[in-house]
Amino acid sequence: MYKLAVMGSGNGSNFEAIVKYFNGKDVEITCLSDVEDTFILQRAENLGLEHKHLPPENNLEYFKKNKFDLVALAGYMQILPENVLSEMGKVINIHPSLLPAFKGKDAIKQAFLAGVKISGITIHYVEKDIDAGKIIAQYPIFIANGAHLDEVEAEIHEIEHKLYPIVIEKVLEDKVFDFQDLMRGKCGGKCSDGGGSSSKGCGGKCSDK
Ligand code: GRF
């Protein structure tokens, strides 16, 4: 049984996607939020999962006492100092741009307003500097001329919800995975025609499982 903590400060859509992905698998998920009255904690409550309001000043003490195989940040808006990080063990984050471009807040909007034609998502290890740790996986999207910001946001979030759980599973199992597999189709190789493992990919025809 793996122990996974997901930390967020707001909406929690990635958290919910992670919970759904691991449903029935040997992973115990705890939801932690620095904000008391927030939707991510509400989602955890609705899903019947362990959850806790954890003010940042209590992080050190909490992570000294509570050990996880992995802590996955998903919309966590606090900076984690080095002494806290070293108690947390393995910590990863998801960021809605192709790092190192567009670090910090509102990354999708930053990229959109800059007029870039390719953006995407990045999953990376967390270090003391913001959005700067070693990159584990990335996935690109094209931004068409005339695209609206909300369309770009929706596409990025859809990819986040598919990719983050897969990457979390690989990191938990300490498995080396082929980055190219994640690039085929939008479903991490789970194509409805089984074609995800071929070099042609599945052209976006994902099996929803
Ligand atoms: C995601 O876009 C993630 O990349 C960023 O914060 C957002 C969190 O969304 N770090 P949600 O709370 O998971 O819905």
C-alpha cells in the first residue's frame, strides 16, 4: 500500500482526477490544504477521504510525524522552505506551462497573452525555488490563431487530469517510463484501439479507462 498526499489550495480538480484514477488500487490518499474553507477539502469530504486543513506554519511538525511515499502538489499556492521539503520526502508538482517558460501564477494566461503557439503542462520535482525542479514529464498543446483563453485553459486541464495520475503512479512505483509513451495520443498510451504502444499512437482516440 502506497501512501500519497495531495496538497492544494483551491479547486481540486486534479485531486479528484487522481482519486478516480487510483480507485480500487493500493494507494491511500490524504488531502491537505493550507486554506480551511476550500473546494479541494470539500471534494475529499464528498469522496470520503482523509483530509486536513494544514496551515503552512504547521507543515514541519506534520511532515515530521506523517510520512508519505509521495507528496503531489496540485494547485498548492504556498512556498515550501527547504527544511519542510526535506521532511516531506519526494515532492512533485504540476504546472500549466512548458517550464521553464511562464513560471509562477496564471501561467496559462501568461502564455496566452505572450502569443505563444505551443504551450502545455509540466510535471516536475519540487525544490526550494519556484517551478524550478527537475522535469519529469511534459505535454504540449498547440494554440491556434483565434483561440480563446477559456478553450486553452480547458484543454490544459483535460491533459493535466489524464497525465498527472499516470505520472504519480510511475513515481510511486519508482518506475522508469518512456516519456514518448505519454506523448502518444492524449491518454498516456491507453488508446481505444490498443494502438498506444505503437509508434503511430492513437490519434486522440482514447479508451476512457
Ligand atoms: C492546475 O492548473 C495546476 O497546473 C496548477 O494549479 C491548477 C490547479 O487546479 N498548479 P485544480 O485545483 O487541480 O483544479
